[in-house]
Amino acid sequence: ADDRRPGDCRRVTAADARDELERMADWAANRLAANAEARIGIVVPDLDPVVQRLAAAGHSVHHPGGPHPHRRSVYYAPDALLMIEFVQYLSADPELRNAYG
């Protein structure tokens, strides 16, 4: 069972890029099954290769995240019920990368 609180993070190592995407998809599906209104966000070290791999698998960006000096993000909507954000942080400072407004 996953007893983490909202906002808690866990680092997982994948064997390769395909394994990484499969793990992310499985995790997102499990979170959505547990809460149909869950907001799914996945932090990646480099956004561009993720976008390229998803495009190669036939998935297109729903919309880019807004401009921000300390993060880049894109959103995917694989169906009408799910929105997934992939985010790359450009700062190690949590206050800077999570500043809104």
C-alpha cells in the first residue's frame, strides 16, 4: 500500500527508457484508480527526450505549461478523464521552482 501524503516524492530507477515510461504509466493508472480526480505530475530530468519518446509512441502534447523561469512542463491527455503533467525543474530551490503567480 502507498501511505505517502500528497506532495511526497519517491525516486525509482528504471532499466531503460521504455521501462521508465511503463513504470510511469503504471503508477499513473494506479493513482487514477485510487482517486478518479487525482492530478498526475511526473518530474523528469530532461523534458525533451520524454516528449520525443511519447511522440514516437503516438502521443501528442495536449498543451505546454506556462512560461516559468525555473521549470518547463507539458501536459498530455490520453483520454477525457486523465491529464498528466511532465515537468523538468531548472532550479534545485523548491521555493523558486514551485513559485506561482
